[in-house]
Amino acid sequence: MRKTRFIALMLAVVLVLTAGLLAAGCGDDTTATTTGSTDTSAATDNSETTEATAPAEAVTIKIGAAGPFTGQLAKIGIDALNAVKMAVDDFNASGAMPGVTVEVVEADDGADPAKAASVAEKLASDEAVVGVVGPMTSSAVKAALPIYDEGLVPLVTQSATNDELSEGGYVVFHRTAPKDGIQGPSIAKFMVDDLSVKKVFIIDDKGTYSQGLADQVDKALSDAGIAVERAQITPEDKDFSAVLTKVKSAAPDVLFMPIPSPAQAAAIAKQMVSMGFEAQLAGADGLKDPTEFIKNAGGATEGAYATSLGPMPEEVPAAQDMLTRFIAKYTETSLFTAQSYEATMVLLDAVKQAGVVDGKVDRQAVNDALGSTAYTGILGFPISFTPEGDLAAGGIYIIQVQGDKFVQVKGIKLQ
């Protein structure tokens, strides 16, 4: 009996000890849970703090670069494309829009209106595309503009100058180059006042840009009492003997060539020399290429006049860093290198002003920002636009071939 009672007592002690251990074990678990709960709370607090102070969610947007990257104008088109890419790289590296990366979509239109329209359809249908730099030629812009306007894709062309482009009521159109209605009369005034011309012969290539500018110069010269004769070529022509025979017979003071191909203009100059006659050569912004128009002409274009749509970048201190870096990477610049960089920065500044809302940049907001922009960059003057999208400031600069380069000889400010 005592043995039984002893066993019962020992069992009771064991049960008490076990209960205590279990209770202690449960107490440890409860403490761990509480501690864990506190740690989780702290982690949640840190997460909330991180979300509040971290950059916005990464966003990738696109801008189109439209121009003639193949074909007869490929040289100036590719140089412009490289300038667009450099501007985008600089913008991304600047941290101007934290969390946002801008990509370039290459859109080769070959300076062909049909291709330009096809390119516009493709860019307008990509919702990530928030704007376009280009197209570069007036005929390409004319074909593509209705499509961009319908898709509300803001565009900034660095070089299309035809007057009609800003007269169609398109809300997305902007250009950083003075229109022909400014450039043409300015060129004519220079011929009359500085060159004292009596007769001018004009050759155009039947294109929207070329014929439109030729018409502007023709009218301004005729209004000033200057005799004008005209002829036309096509962009594909390589033999100019027939038209140059007419020029030789007319014996003009100036042969004016408002054509977009500096290589073709240089070929005309060389053939004129081979035919044994001279005339003062002049052209517009399409000739401003030191390689195609000067170097490759073998001296035939010495003394020729052209225009710069804005000051020569080489004369602007703010442009020197960009030009130095561009030449180091691509060897040489072209006529729209600096203008293409500037036009891109104008568009990107508008993108920055529009900002990211709900993970995207709204095209309408970008277009609105362009309408009120006042951007000063590497060209050294404030860029803003009229309600029609024309450049509101700046000017035409007369430049001349002197040796192996163009030299700025006169500036004519916009009124």
C-alpha cells in the first residue's frame, strides 16, 4: 500500500513538473510570437518609409527619330539621328526624371512621303511613344503630319521649313527652324543689298521644300525689280548639262539652288566649272554640309553662300561641349547636327514638364508643354513657338564657303 501511495505521489510530482515545463514552453512560444510580431511591425514600418522616399517605379518611354537614314540624304539624316541619340543619352544621364528612361525609336523615311506616312502610322500606334523629332524634309512632314495629329503625337522638326506645314491647323506641329516665309525674303534681301544682283537664275528639284523656298525667293526678288529665270531638276539627276546650258546662256549674277542635297549641289558646281563658265553660287540651309558641299566639290564651291537656320553652332559657346563630344565619337558634324540635338532637348524638356502620371507620360500633356515652352540650350537663344507651331524667335544667318569651312558673314533676325 505504501508502495502504491509512493508511486502515486511520484506520478503527481512528475505531472506537476511536466505541467510547469509545458507552461514555461508555452510562455516561450508566446514571447517569441510577440517578439516576432514586433519585428514584423518594425519591418512594415521600414517598408512604408522606403516606399515613401524611394524613386518612382521605373518607367520607360520612347521618342521617335524620323528622317532619311537611307537614300540620297542619308548622310545628313544619320548625323541628325546620332545627335538625337546623344541628346537622349545626356538627358538620361542627367537624372532630370528619376526613374524614367527614354529610348529612341529609329524611323527611316528615306525622305519619301509614302514611307513617312507608314512610319507615322507605326509610331502613332505605339503608346509608349510620347513624341517625335522630325521628320526632316518638308515633303515627309506634309505626308506624316495628319497621322501624327490624329494620334496626338507631338512632333518637333529640326529642319522642315515649308510655310504650308504650319497653316493646316495641326495642333501637334512644332519646328525649331525658321519657315520659308522668313528665310526666302531674307536671302533675297541679302542678294539685293549685299550682292547688288540684277539677274538671278533659280534651280529647284520640284520637291515641297525646294520649290516652296524657290517661290519665296522668286517673289521677293521680283518685287524688288530683279530679273529671275528658273529651271527644275529631279533629286535623281546626275547630269545637269541641259539646265546648265540655260544658266550659261542667261548669264546671271547668282545661281541660286534651294535644294536639300548638298552632294547634288556640289555636283552642279563641279559640272559648271567643267563647262567653262562662272556665276556666284548661293543656296539655303540644305547646302550647309562641310563634307558633301565643300570637301567633295574639290574647290568648285569656294565663295558660295548658304544659310544657317540659327547661329552657326561653332560660334556659340554653349554648343562647344556637345560639338567636341560629337566629333570625338562620329568624326564630323553635318548641317543639322546641333539643330537635331536642340530639337530633341526641347521635346525632352516638354516631357519633363508633363511628368509621369499613373506610370505613363501623356501625349496631350507633352504637347501642351511644348506650346508654352521657352527653352534655351546649345544654340544660345530661347526657343518658343507661335500658336501655329512656328519658331517665334531666332533668325537667318548668311554663311559662306571659305577654304574648308563655312564662315558666318551676316545675321538677319526674325521680326
